[in-house]
Amino acid sequence: MEQKKTFQEIINRDQLTLVDFFATWCGPCQMMQPILQELSSRISDRASIIKVDVDRAPEAANAFRIQGVPTLILFRRGEILWRQSGVLNANQLEDVINKFSVETVKN
């Protein structure tokens, strides 16, 4: 059985990680759920997606100064590459992932 990784271990990986900071009571956050599921099936080879409930993990929300939900942050090796609050569609998010996937190949 694989040991559960900590948030820090996940965002410190070489692979891109898109973090969705959300709240269960947030309408726009609920709209993001099917969008992220669709995106996940498209980008599974290039990035992973994790969700962080700001009410259950206030320390993570505070550490990244999350002031509104949903807030999406793209990490690689613990570094924030991109950040945006609000609802985005799967195509917009895939464009962001592709942009940083291409940069990985160049480096």
C-alpha cells in the first residue's frame, strides 16, 4: 500500500501539479468539479490535479494567501508557476498546462 504523500511532497515533485483550493459551500467551486474531471482525463500524462478544502486545511490556504475560492495554483518543484482565482474552462486550463509542459521540455 502506497503511503499517503503530504501536500508539500506533492507540490515539490518534478511533475506539474494543479492545486484547486476550494470550499464545499462555494457555488463556483462546485462548477469547477466537472471541469477538473474533464481536464484530468486530458492531461494525466503531463500533470496531476489535487483539491484542497480551505475549511479543512486553513494552514495551506493561509500559506498561499488564498483570499477567494476557487483559486487554482500550478506548482512544479514547490514553485508557483501560475495562479488564478475564479472559474476557468477545461480548454483554458489545458492551455496553461501545455505552456508549462513545453517549458519543461526546453529546460
